[in-house]
Amino acid sequence: MIGFFDSGFGGLTIMRAAVRVLPEYDYLYLGDNARAPYGGRSSKEILRFTIEAVEYLFSAGCMLIVVACNTASAEALRRVQQDYLPRRVPGRRVLGIVRPSAEEIARRRFRSVGIMATEGVVASNIYGEELSVLAPCVKVFQQACPGLVPLVESGRAGDPEAERLVAEYLDMLISRGPSLDAVLLACTHFPLLGDLFKKEAPPSVEILDQGAVVAVGLQDYLRRHPEIERHLGRQSRRSFVTTGAACHFNDLARRFYGESVESRHDGIGEIVSLLS
């Protein structure tokens, strides 16, 4: 299986994109809803939570895991890759979503890009660091968007307040980077506001869908790593786990994943399986 992990619901938008590109594989999603959000957590806590999630997904049979959370990718991924994996499970892999997003920006040779994300991800400067290595000539402008995640999770993505905030955050970003070529939506909740971002952005600014970028990157990774790919199940199974309440997960998962889910209990939280 391919595992996907996020602190909550947003990573479902990344997994949804992966399933569209690679529908033949089996997937297991873990949302740590009981301890979300991670934004106010210390780096030590986020690392511990991420390792716990990775261990669970490996124990469930995943050969490859995507940390589909910008905060966990920024705060914990390198430690997991460099310290945890070589010692505990050297034959398996954990990927993030920051690196493929930065690689796409570098590949497209944009001169100036905007990064719209949560306050924690902007404060970490993880995108600035990655792009300074991969595309040192690109100008990077970052904008924290603290009001958008609560709106999305409360089901108000279509409200006038969401439109007002998207326009306000874009205006703030563009005032600092008036010649932007593209804007990366570097929060997994933001795809639910994708149409608003496209509507409010200048026509010359391309809005980058992080899910689509990561999905293509995953496809390329599997092509280059047959030693991992050949061990993946191919029965198109989709399973979902939450450390929180299943009924709450089911309601919001439908918005993020785009399909209904139902739950069953399995020792650690609730397991949810896609309705056929």
C-alpha cells in the first residue's frame, strides 16, 4: 500500500489527486484529527507525532508513505528520512510534499513565485530554503493566510467571507511581489478554495495545484524506483484512519476527498473504508 499522513483532513486533497493519476494502487490514509492542528505544536511534538504515524502505516503494510502535511514536512520529514528510516526500516520510504512542489517551480523556470500557506509554514521558511537550492534565481514571496483553514473546515468555503479573505491575502502578496508568475497554494485545505484564488488572482498569475504536482511527482518516483513499486498492492483499495471521532471525520472527509466514507473500529481510532 501507499500510505498518506496528515494532521487532519487536508491531506485528503493530495491523496485524491494521487488516486486520479495512479488509481490501480492500494492506499491507506491516516488523519491525526485528535491532535490537530499541528501549527501550534513544538517541533519536538510534531516529530514524535509524525514518527508515530509512520510506524502505524508501516505496521499496516505500507511500503511508501507520503507526509501530506506541509507543517509535518517542514518540521519533521528530514529527521524521519535521515535518522528514523536508516535505523528502523531501511527498505521503505517516506516522501513529503514540499520538495516536489519546489522542484516543479524550478522546472517551470518561474522568475517570481508566491507561496500562500499557514502561519507556521511561512515562519519555517521551508519553501524559501528549498528554492534557494533548486532555483536560486527565483524570487520568493510568502503570505500567511490564517483565516482560511477554519472557514474550510466549517464548510464555509463558498461564503462571501472566504472570497473577501482570499482577495485580501492575494492583495497583500501581490503588493510585495507585483510581477508574480505563479502562486503555489501550499496548504492542503486551499484546493477547496481553488476557484476563488483563480478568480481573484490577476490573469497573468498561474495558480499551482499542489495535489496535482505531488501526484505527478509520485508517479515519477515509482517509475524510477521499481524496487518499491513492485511491492505495492494493486487492488484499488482505499482505506482511511482517524485518531478522532469517525462521524466527524466522515462528514468532512467527503468535502476534501470528494466521495463518501463509512467507518469501522480498529483499535487505534477509527478506520474508514470508501463506499463502493
